[in-house]
Amino acid sequence: MDIFHCIRTRRSKVPIPKFNNDIAYLTGVIVGDGAMVISPRKRGGNHYVLSIFNGSENYLIYINSLFIKYFNHEGRIYKDK
């Protein structure tokens, strides 16, 4: 049985950086290994959760560093149950 690690981030307003190789790579990671959940909030609007699943914690640390660099937001890394 594989144990997957996951990055989850949530933020309602995120600056959009200029397109470059790192942003293209992150886009591919999200499409290939990610999932986005959109759920309604009780106060109105939506709540967004981005999850990225991978078996390598070091890889997720690298992906998390890209999110910090370009979006100024750090996700949490944990073992999926």
C-alpha cells in the first residue's frame, strides 16, 4: 500500500504571476497530480482547496517552495490517511 503525501492550500485571492517555466510546471503538476474542491460557504461565496498528491515528501517540499515563491502562500504537507 502506497502512502501519499499531500499539499493543501486555500486562499480566496491569489496574485497571478507572469507566465514562465515554473508556472507551466506547476500547472502540469496540478493537472496531473492535483485536485481542486470548490464548496459553498455559509456566508456566501465559495471555498477552494487545492490538493497535490505524490509519494515523495521531498518533491512536495519543492512544489511548496514554488507556491511560496510565486503565490506567497505555503501549503501544509501531511501523510494522507
